[in-house]
Amino acid sequence: MIRSVVRGFGAALPKRVMTNQELESVVDTTDEWIVQRTGIRQRYIASDDETTASLGEQAARAALANAGLTPDDIDLVLVATSTPDNTFPATAVNIQNRLGMTHGYAFDMQAVCTGFVYAVATADMHIRGGMAKRALVIGAETFSRILDWKDRTTCVLFGDGAGAIILEAQEGEGTIADRGVLTSHLRSDGAHKDKLYVDGGPSSTGTVGHLRMEGREVFKHAVGMITDVIEAAFTATGTTADDLDWLVPHQANRRIIDGSAKKLGIPTEKVVVTVDLHGNTSAASIPLALSVAASDGRIKKGDLVMLEAMGGGFTWGALLLRW
């Protein structure tokens, strides 16, 4: 059977680092409070000349270089983002053009923080369906553009950045020993919309709006929802937490990450954590974390890796792949 195998990876971050200490001069907060509640120590903030598309392009070029490929080798560009450069066209089409591609097809995926998991699952379906041989899957965000910098409960949490992987069609045996995407499980429940949303949009207010969040409500649902889809992935593949080499979670909050891992019986040393470095970068957080862990040699060829995320909507999902 056809498997969607990770051929390359890459990342991009804005030039500017904003520390917790710097935030102390912006809103009524402290480094100690932020670290204790979230695990975040710093985040990257895009400058005026850095956009979701420009960061996505940098991550894409890094992934292409890592894979030893060129834009001519890509059939599909899929971008997960909630902060596009334009209402339309899609940021994916913008990046396709920036890469010099005049072939293939490109589109965006909007599932907020779960966007990258949704995008990888979607690209996998396109590859297994024969529509594309290679897909460039990017998570890219400039959440600093939609933050209310007077709201200390949200502005301390988020940052900007981009990450990318290249998926390539390869023959597999149809077993869990295959490299590539093994299973994916996606969920959503729109009843929770008002717990995490942006209070603007073209059709409702004609404005971009600001991010609004009921932090306690999000936290209350997060661990259970994450556990649900990870257990579904284990069941679908006949695997357990013991078989896992790495859990790469959405980097929203260290407490949520630790709580989910503990509930699933996944030891801390198997969990990739970058929230301290990047903050919550929404759809970019998982590919950024993947890039860090693959670059430093933790994630190696043949490793069994679980990706999971939960975001506004609510949306949530998990995906099991062999690197």
C-alpha cells in the first residue's frame, strides 16, 4: 500500500525574541507567574516585514533543502494557518508563487491549533488517493497580529513562527512497521466556539478582531480530548504507550502537556517540549517541535511518533507516524 513518508523538515522563526521580562513592562504580569502557569519563558514576534507567508516560505525552503528536493518536485502545498496574509487568496498559493511553482495545487486549512494535524491527515489522503506524489505541509502563524496586548491572560501565551514537512508517496507493506503516516483521528465540536475564538471576521464585523479565551474552560476540556484521540490511534494500530518513541504535542501549555502524558502513561523523557522557547504558535507549534527534535537527533528514522493537538472550535486530533 502507499504510505506518506516524511522526506524532509524545516522551520523558521522571526528575528525578534520577546522574553517574559520584556512582557512585564507591557502588561501586569511577572516572569514567575508565566513560567509557573504555562512553562513559557520566551516567544518570537514577527516584525512588520515578516508575515505568515514569508515565514512559511522560509520553513518550506528549509524542508526542501533538508529533503534534497526542489519546488519542481512538489505537487501539493498545504498551509495550516489562522493568520493568513490575506482573506484570500490562500497563503498556500502565495507561498507556491514565492517558491516559483507554476504547477500543482495549493490551499489553506483552518483548524486553529489542530491545523497541522488536520493538514498532515489531509495531505496523506491526497497522496494515498494518487492526486499527489509529494506534499509540502506547512504550519505558519503570526498570532501576534490578533492579540489584545492589554489582555494579560492571552498576550503572554502566543508567538509567531513556521514549520514544514515534506510527505512523499512510498510503498509500504501495510503493517505498523511501515514508515509514514499509520493512522489519523480528527474531531471537532462547535458547541465550544465561545471558549476560544477571535471576535472579528470579514462577514461578521469587517475587522480582523482579537483572540479571546476562557482559559480555565479550555484547560478543563484539553486533557480529556487529547487522551480520546491518542487512545483511538493506539487502538487503530494495536500499539500502546510503551511502543511510542516520541510524543510531539501541540505546545500550548506545559501543564496540559504534562497532564496528558501522565494520564496516558507516557514518560516525560518521551515528550518533546518546546513551549518554553516558542510559546503557543498555534498550527506552527508541532512542526516547529518536530524540526527541533529531528535536528538535534532525538527523532530518528524508524521512530514511532505521535502528534496531537487541540484548538479553537473546539478541534482536536492525533496522528501516528513512523519517522
